[in-house]
Amino acid sequence: MKHIIKYLVSVLCTVMMVGILAVAAETPSENGGLKSEHLRRDGYQTLYVKTNGGNLNVRSGAGTEYKIVGKLANGTEILGWSYVGKIDSEGRGWTDIRAIGIDGEEVNGWVLDDYLSADPPTRSVMTGIGPDVG
């Protein structure tokens, strides 16, 4: 009887370990723990930068720890964007975009979703006034 109980405990432990490993394999760990997210932006025809007037930082990766590769003025129209974005360790969504930066050159990189809008900006908020964000 002792052998049967030991065998059953061994099988149970093996099954539990396989289950834990399967969950760990599904949990994203590369890219600094970033998770992919479908942003449901495929229905939008146009997206715009919407800040309180400051410029939006465009980064080389999905997170504020990545290098700034360009800046977008408030109201800038986004020329192209990814439908699948990233969620950083703080739970913030990021989108890979393409737009014309404040220097007049095309910039490709990641921006915080909080500063993207399907609605064109109003002219009541001046461009270049306020702190840079993202």
C-alpha cells in the first residue's frame, strides 16, 4: 500500500509540474516582460497625437527606458500604426507608429497609447507649449 501511495504522489507531483511549466511557457518573458496586445485600432482611419500642448516622445522600444528617437507635435497625424502593441511592466499600452516628427523627418518608433486619439485635436491647445510626454 505504501508503494501505491508513493507512486500516486509522484504522479500527482509530475502532473502539477507539467502544468506549471505549461503556464510559464505561455507567460511572456522576453522583451523585458512586455505582453502583446491587440489594440483594436484597425477600425480607425486616422489617429492623431493628443497632448496638453507638449511634444510626444517617440521611443526605440515600448517603454520610457528606451531611447527617444524623435518627437511629435500635438495634433500630428499618424501615418501608420501597428494593430498589435505592447503593454509595459507598469500596465501602459504602447503602439508602434510612423509619422512626421517636429524636425520634418519621418520617424518610426513606439508611443504611449494615452496620447493617441481618433479625434482631430482642437486648435485651443497650442503646439509646443507644455512639457514633453511619453
